[in-house]
Amino acid sequence: MTIRHVVLGILIPAALVRARGAGAQEAPCVSQRAGSVPATYAGVVARERTLVCERLATHIPGVQVAVAVNGKLVWSEGFGYADAERQKPVTRETQFRIGSVSKPLTATAVALLYEQGKLDLDAPVQRYVPSFPDKGYPVTTRLLAGHLAGIRHYKDREFFLNRRFATVLDGLTIFQDDSLLFPPGTRFSYSSYGWNLVSAVVEAASGDDFLHHMAAHVFRPLGLSHTAPDRSDSLIPGRTQFYDRDSAGSYRVAPAVDNSYKWAGGGFVSTAEDLVKFGSALLEPGLLKRETLDLLFTSQRTSAGQSTGYGIGWFLRTDSLGHRWAFHGGGAVGGTAVFGLDRDSRLVVAILTNLSDAPLDPAREIQAAFDR
């Protein structure tokens, strides 16, 4: 998902803009590598590092890359600046907005509650959220989690909301009285608001505050120490500055937003290392049972039997090698992310940036380079 460019009148110094512009290939690539690279991967890391320096870091203030194979981190490196004006470099601990990559994290909480028998994926959502208006059709958690429920997506300037929502239920008021776009199950239509409703289901099924539940049952058990809600009312020491870009290519500090209305579908910050640790935990049974992993990673179908290419919180595809990829992208105000795992080669890749609508086309080349 991409977002529209919105800029403020806070301009990064012209010298830095020029350094990141047309002549950037001649400037040294500012980076901080974390840990060592196994000898087996030294050549591929050297090549892909050059790709990041030449095709990503020249166009984006800050980039973070992490790659894991068989659960072992083989490459982690930060490029450019978390704060371009102060020339504060990106490190392994810099936290970026991950946008819709929040959905796979939330899907894990859904899966755990399903395993515990606390959440019926096919029950009407009103069993858990009685305040959600009846739409004349059954709306279920499974349909919501697969973008099949007919709940609308953002409209107008909702993506740029800068208003505090005290609770998950408060966030539902943005869309809960709107009509469905279509009868549930009949079409795939991407909706982050559907995941707002999923978070309310998680709260009710668990008997716990959504953010507390995510921290206690997903983040902490997996050691995701730098993954957290993007609280606009709190100081988060490792959080990057966020940038937009105007039509002339100049970077500006992005407008302030408050993501409290969409924690589950787009409101978390994380690091590339945390994400590859998370993805690695889903390559085999452990946190989740094998049949539950298959549930997440099996495409849902419309009522007419058409495959959607989306499971529960994950896009799905088969690559040219016949390998099964589960992945998600994320667009945020001041952030763009790509994240994916290959269930067959046991490869996990995460690339995070601090720029709205960042050009991340080379990401697939990085994935392919490590896929063996």
C-alpha cells in the first residue's frame, strides 16, 4: 500500500539533500553493520550491500536491512540517517514505523487465542464485540483477517489522523456505522479498518487490553525487544525521525500523526532484526502448532471459490523456484517496510525505511540473492 505525499515546511538542509540526490553514488555509503557475516554468505552480502548503497540509500534518508536463514541472523546493517539533520546514523536498534507489517504480528495473537479455544474464527463478531452494529450479514474474524468482510479502507485524510483514541473500541467509531462494501465473503478488498475490529475481538477473547496482550503473548515471548506501539504521546529513544519527499526530491519532516486508531493493522514500530526473529519463529512449530501455521499461510477463498492470495494476516505467493513465500508490505506516514519469509528455504528478510512511499523495488532482488 502506498500513501500520498504530505509535507511540512521543515526542510532538511540543502547540503544533505544534494548528498542524497543525483551525486550520491559518488559519496561514501554511510552504514553500521551489526555482528559478523558468516563466511558462506560473505559474497552475497557484499553484492547486496552494494545494491542497497546504490539503489536504496541514495534515495532514502535511512534504511535498515536484516536477513536470517534457518533462524540464524546472517546480515544486519543500518544505512544512512535516523535523523538526517543531526546526522544520527541508523543502527540495529533504530525503530521504524512498519505500517501494515503490524498485521502479521496481530495475526499471531489471533492464532494463539484460536489454539487456546478462546476465539472462534467463524463466529459472528458481535459475540466478542456486541457494540459493533449488525450489518445484515455475518461478519466473522476469519473474514476480517482475510480482507473478505466488506469493511472499508481509509478514505479522505483518515490516513493522516493526529487525534488520540483512548481505546480500541474508540477507534471503531471511525467506520463502524458505514455500510459494507459488499456481502462478506464475496470479494477481496484490503482493509486496515477490518483489523481494528480484529483487535477488539482479541481484547474480548483474551480479557486483556490489546496492547498489553500483544506485549505479553507475542513480543516478549519471542524476544522482540524493540517492537512496540508507536505512541505519539511518549518519548521512544530509538525511534527514527520520519520523512516525506516533495516533487523536487527534497526530504521534509513528515507531518505528525497519531496511530492509536489502528494499532493492530498499522500502528507498531519495530526493527529489521526483530522482524526476522519473528518470521524465523514461524518457520516451524514452536510458538504455534503446525496446523495453525498452515491456517495462517493458506490462501482464503471467496464464496465463489476464488483464491485471494491472502491467508490470515499474510499475503502468499509461490516463487519461480516453487518456494512458498508469506509476506507483507507496510506503508506509513514517514515509513515504508517490506517483510517476507520463504517457508521452504527458511529465509526471512526485512527492509525498513523512514520515508513515506519509499522506492523498495530492489527488495525482491535481495530476497532472490539469498534464496538457495
